[in-house]
Amino acid sequence: MKRFLRILLLALPLSFLIGLWWGHFQNEDNTDLAQTQFDLRILAQKDSLPLSLLESFEKTNNVKVEYIEAEDIASFQQLLTAASYDLIAFKSYHLKEVAKNPLIQELEKENLYNSKFIQADFWPTNKYNAQKAIPYAWGVNGFLGKKGSAFSKAYLALFDKSKSVQPGLFYLSE
């Protein structure tokens, strides 16, 4: 009888732990994207959003992401007017022309809870741009040129502060 009780005392907690372990992994397997709460449609210009970020977002938030990628800004604008999207992502130097689109509405900053953690110098200085866009990542622009007088003149025109949209930034044409 004592032997039976010892085995029972060992078997019950062990079976309980095995049941918890098995249930945990069964629960993880059942949380696939078929049970998502909502879908998210994203239109992005090529190379503006890393796919690893989207995959991680899908897994973390249990959201199905429909990702549409445009090769250039012209096809991006066509896709933008043709359908409805929850989020659009494009290169920062196209912000001015995309923001002119009447479909782009001003952001409701009170609904963007984490926007308060964005440093002030990261926001666009142009008030119009800051109303319709939120910064995602620092952009890097590089210029290659052959040294000489022709490049020096072009370089000076590129950084002409009188033609600059924002102080200290390079020249942006209308």
C-alpha cells in the first residue's frame, strides 16, 4: 500500500506538469493568423519597410498584414488612389507630393499614444508635413560625385539655404 501511495504522489504532480506543458504548446499552435482580429492593408514604396518588421508585427500582434509594394512614386500614387489602405510608407523625400493627395488626412495625434516618445528634432519642421506624417526611421542620403569645379558648383546649389525647404537641409525642388 505504501508503495502505491509513493507512486501516486509522484505520478499526480508529474502528470499535472506534463498536462500544463502540453496545453501551453497546443495553445501556441492554435494562435495562427486564421484567428486574427483584423487585417491591415499597407501600401509601401519599394525598400521603405523591411519585411522582417512586418513578419514580426504579424506574429506579435496576431494581425494579418496585406503588403502591397510599388516600384516607383508614380505607381505608388496610382495604387494610392485606386484602393483604400490603413497605412502607407514611402521615402521621406516624396512626402510633399504625397501629402498633397486629398486622400491623405491629418493624423489624429491623440490616437498615436507612442508619438510622445519621438524626439522633437526627429519630427519634420514643416508644420504641414508633421500634420500628415509620423517619422519612422532616420533617412540616409548619400551623394557621389567626381571632384572638380562642376561638382563643386552643383554641391553649392544643392545646399543653397535660400532654396531649402527646411533650414540646414538640402535643396528640394517643387
